[in-house]
Amino acid sequence: MWKYILAWFPMIIIAIANGVFREKFLASRLNELQAHQMSTVSIIVLFGIYVWILFKVWSPSSVNQVIFIGLIWLLLTVIFEFLFGHYIAGHSWNKLLNDYNILQGRVWIFVLIWISIAPYIIYQIQKSARTSNYL
């Protein structure tokens, strides 16, 4: 399991690169909410690609393991988001919590959902592909 916990750390780099893309490219072409929404879509895609490659290299052994991976990654992401966002980036707690306000079009919650379920979904797809290749 340690390798999957360590494999979470490159997700930070992916997220920071996605944030830079949002600020340097999207923010100048879209309003803030649209940039947030597009950035959410792009990070979901990037995380999906990352997990796909990761599981090709280190294939998990069971459904229980991928469920645990998803939950650990969710916990690490939320902890990082709030600690880094508040203490390093200097965002207020209200600003950080605002990204969860789906009624205002803030869709960050979908990233957290994806981080939680992507390991299971990708594991099942890859397992199914391996099984069908053996037939």
C-alpha cells in the first residue's frame, strides 16, 4: 500500500500544473467561474490518465485495495487542500469552503469524488481488458 500512498504525491504536481494552466491561460480568456469549471474538467482528465498509467505499472491486487486507495487519496487531498490552501497560499477558510458550493457553480467536489472512485473504475476497466485478452 505504501507505493500507492507515495503515488499520491505526483498528483500534487499535476494539480499545481493545472492551477498554473488555469491562471495563465484560462483566466485571461474566461471569467473566474468558467475558468474554475474548465480547470475542474482538465484535472479530472489528468488524474484519470495518471491513475490509468499508474495501475498499468503497479496493478492493484483487489477491489478492497482500490477502495482503500481511493479513500486514502481523498483524505490526503482534502488535508493538503486545506492546509496548503490556507497556510501556504493564504486563502481564507471561507474561500476554500466556497469551492464546495455547487449551487454557485463551484464544481470542485467532482474532483474529490473522482479521486475517490477513479481507482475502482480504472481497476475494473483494466481488469476486464486483461480478462478479455485471455479469452
